[in-house]
Amino acid sequence: NDPASHIDARDRVLTDDELQAIWQGCEDDHFGRIIRLLMLTGARRDEIGGLEWQELDLDSGLLTIPGDRTKNHHALQLTLPEEAISILRTAPRRDGRGGRPTPAARSRARGAAS
């Protein structure tokens, strides 16, 4: 009963209603922040899930992902929208978590329980 079964997966995009439902379904936790940042940046899951504070310049609104973390192995610099900057400014900074604004994704990606 997939209404998009006739559309090639690479051609399928979420509708505005689907995007709104996902956004509203996000909680104010690490996973909710990850999902919202994915939606706002268009970055890949592991690029946001592995995000480190040192890759961010919130004052300039820039995210720089080093080439060793991108699919094509080229550094990627993104201008962050204001909403993404706001989300990142509210992310807790936790000692001992590798300096990541999205620490839960790191353990999830390795198959560990949070």
C-alpha cells in the first residue's frame, strides 16, 4: 500500500505534509536534533551523526565536514540556516563524548544501546 511505489526511489521526495509531520514528531533530544539537522542541511546521516564541535563555526554560520567523513572524500562546507544554528546552540556540550553535538548518533551507529 505504498502510494509512491510507482516512483523510483531516487526520484521520490517527501511532500510538505510529510516533512511537517516528521519535524513535529521530533522530540527535543539528540535524535530529534539529528533529524532536524538532516532536514535543514541535506547532509548525509553519518555527516551529521558524526558532527564535531570543531567542525562548526556558529558565529559565521558555517559547517565544514572534512574529506575523510564525506562520501566523495572532498571537504564539504555548508552555510547553515538560522534554524540549524539555533538547534546547535541549544545542543548540550558534554565532557567525555568526543566533542560532538550529536553524541547519541555515535553510539547508535556502532550498534550500541543508548
